[in-house]
Amino acid sequence: LSLITPLVGCSTVITWDGTGVSAVSRTENPVASHVITVEQPTNGVIRLNGDSINSATYNEGDQIIVQASANSGYSITALIIDDVKQTNPYNLTVSKAHKISATVAENTYVVNVGSSDGATVTLNDQNVKTLSVKKGDQVTINATPNTGYKLDAVYVDG
């Protein structure tokens, strides 16, 4: 009696003819591979296992850490894998071809008018208490004292 050991990654077929083994055949079962496509965002980058790439082939079952990061002055608003918003970073198990993208937005900052008792304060000629701006935007602040008041000071970040 002899032992036939199947090979990992192969199918082994043993044919028995009633008196003994008449044939042994082996067929290789390759691991499926899938293409991961990355659409790199403007003002940011998507990395797969730390590498910035546009396309790569991975074996089924491979684990990939997908992470999007934004350039200075920008933020990642969504990491999208196969049209579904995911957490960032995301641990992806390759099971098929995947498409990865991200959305990036320019950071905004809020200008707030604090106490303005005794005066009318406008931001960019708008009678508002808050104004969203982007880095580099110019903001005009006008403070006009009400009748019977005088303007003592205007504080920025104070």
C-alpha cells in the first residue's frame, strides 16, 4: 500500500480499478487575482499598504490597508470603495476587483462676531454673526457705533 499525498494548491484525482490504483492526476488550482484601481484625488493621495499607486493586482484573500490623506489646507471628506463610503483608514480583504477613490475639500474657517452691544458689526458688508472663509480669503470687518456710543476697540482672537 502506498500513500499519495495531495499537493497544496492542487486537485488530486485517484482512479481505482478494483485491484489497485490505475491513474493519478493532479490539476493546479491557482489563487484568483484581482485588479485594484485607485483614482487619485486632486489635493490628496490614496495609499495601499503605504504605497501611492493607481492600479495593482492582488491575490484573493490579501489584506490591504487603504488610507487617504489630504494636502495641507485640505481635508478628506470621504474614502469610497466600490461606490460605498468607508472609514479612513480601511482594512480591505481582496475578494474581487475594487475601485477606490476619495473626495477632498478645502478647509474652511469660521469668523465669529462676539459681543457687539452698542455697535453694528458687519462681515464683508453682511449683517451676520458668523462667516465661513477659506485660507487666503479677505474679510472686511466694519464696526459702527450706535448713537451715544463710541468705538473703543476691536479684538481679533481675543
